[in-house]
Amino acid sequence: MNDLMELMKCSELEIKTQLDNIDDIVFYNSKKVLDAFQKENVSEYHFNSTTGYGYNDCGREVIEKVYSDIFKSEDALVRGQFISGTHALTVSLFGLLRPNDIMLSISGTPYDTLHEVIGIKENRSSLKSFGVKYEEIGLLDNDFDYKKILERVKTNDIKMIYIQRSKGYSTRKSISIELIEKVIKEIRKVNDTAIIMIDNCYCEFVTKKEPIEVGSDVCVGSLIKNLGGGIAPNGAYVVGKKELIELIGERLTAPGEGKEVGPSLGMNKLLLQGLFNAPSVVGSALKTAVLTSFMLEKLGYDVEPKYNEERVDIVQNIIFGNPEDLIKYTQGIQMGSPIDSNALAQASDMPGYDDKVIMAAGAFTQGSSIELSCDGPLREPYIAYQQGGLTYEYGKLGLLKALERLGKK
């Protein structure tokens, strides 16, 4: 352990420029959040809760105004009734798409848990079962295939263009806000009617801009990832054009009720406090990822992104090339966690995934990936997907435990 700690100290000197750049982004996004809180006059009475139908929940309403300010959107839907990011994406897709509509993914195949939602994998409750058609265009050298995209969308029969920014369990790079902006500008030259929807999970506050600012119509993410700040116990958000948020709200609740109902059940303070902490927490997760990338590469492993590459999300890939090291490293992250550190993580079947998955998630909130966590499917090339770290210090301690479990000295 002493050797690893010495390597870590030396590594931090090498990555100082990257750590300083992260601090700059944290400060910028902290100001953005504070400005939104102050603009909307967030007050202690907004912490009050509602039950039942949730009529006239002023706290819930102010939270959604704050989110709109931060994302520069017309409207927002921020609810604990969303179970996860996948649930929020599902509600959004079902809210916006109708039978015979075409959904076109231009970032390749979406994340595993959406396969049954879309109908890529058969399910009687999928979009496909309701007559919604699905097409996809893969990325080309980690960029959009502009030629294929523009040829397909110029016919104006596409109802929705879908982009997943984070890589999921794929080997591609995550998609930067600059590429999002570029492809939207190109699309709008030939098609100004298609809804452009962004899966923004893992990407919030990693840079200084969000997708609505560069032309997307709808943007979706989870509150047990970046914006929950490790405090939100569950929930997700959808931001975008008002008319679209209204449709999504009516799919979440009921037609004619939409955003007007939905009790906060004591969550308002937690959502506000989590959002307030989020820029700093995301910064800690990014610093942990950069340090992980640098040290694992020094120890001979292939990593993506490299420590000095632009960061698009909080996910760090470590390509082990064999199942044994993937399992040991993931077990080490679990051992370095505050909760269930005595549990030995094992690969097992999980709902929504075709392969066995090993997952370290010794978190205060089940499934929270803004807390230090690590997971990966047991399939070649055996990649660990690490994310999170509520503080940089706890991230470093978890990393040390994982390296120790790997047997590195």
C-alpha cells in the first residue's frame, strides 16, 4: 500500500494541470447554480412537502424553474416519481412518439436497458409493439456519420432524432457538446421539424454547456447520477421545449393532469441540496477519473479516455482484456466503499442486460453512480466502467483499495 500511495502522490503532481482545469469548471457551474437559486428566490418554505395528489407544491415548482434556468430551457419536469434515468427516457419516448412514427438513433445502439423499451429486444410493452418504428446510424470514427444522417433526415419523415452522449457498455468515445452542436446545426439545414432528444446521463456539469444551449429540444438525465449530488434519493429530470415537456408530463401522470400533480413526499430539500452540491461532487468524480486513468496506464493497462483527454462524462474505462482482473478490480472498489465493504462482488444476471454483469456499488443510495462505483459486463474486451466519487479523497482511497486487490505494488 505504501508503494501505491507514493505512486499516487507522484501522479497528482503530473496531472495538476488537469485538476486545475476541473476546478475552473466547478467554479463556473457553481455560479450557474447559485445564480438560479437566487433568481428564483429559493426559500426555506420551499422545503415543505406535499402528499396525495401533490397540488400546489411550491417547492416542486421552484425546483423545476431552477432546472430551467440552469439548462436554459423553456420548461422542466423534475420528479421523484421517475425511478431512474431509463424510466425518464422511457416516459419521454412514449410521451413524444405515436404509432407509425420513426425514431432514429444517430449515436448507434442505445444503452442495454433501453433495448426492450425500444423493441430492439422483443417485449410486448415496447415502442415497437405500439407501432413505433426504430432506425439507427452508427458513429464513424467516434464522430457522427454526417453523410448518412443528412441523407436520411432530409425526407422529413423522422419524428425523433435520438442521441446518447455517454458510451454505455460500448467501446466508443462519449460524445462532446461540441459534436452535439455541430450535428444539430447540420441537421437543421435540411430538417427543422424532427424532435432532437439527448440522453445526457453522466454528462451534466462536466463542461460549461448543456445540450439545450446548443439546439436540442429535449434533454434527459438521472438524479442518482450527476445532478443529485449524492443526496437525492432517487428521481430524474427532463428539460426542453414547453410543449414537449407538457406531453411528457401527461405520460408520467395522466392526460389533463400532467405537471400539476405529483407529491414531493419530503424530497424538495434533498433535491435542492443535491443540486447545490452537484458541481463540486461532479468535480470530485472527474478528478478521481483522471487520477485513475493516469495510474492505471502507468501500471500497464489500456484506458479510455486518457488522463489528458477532454472529458465528456464522469465514466472512466479500464480495458483489462481478461475477466480475472476485471473482477478483482471491481471487487476492490467495493472493498473501498463506505457501505457493504465486506461484500465480495460477483458477476451475475441482471434485468435488462444480456451478459452477466459485475457491479461494485457500496453506496448510500442504491444504484447511485455519482458515488464511487464500478461495473462491467463479462464479455470481451472485459472493460471496467468506473464512475463517481463524492469527494476526491474518498475516490483516491477507493482507487488504492482496487489497486491493492489487483495485486499491484
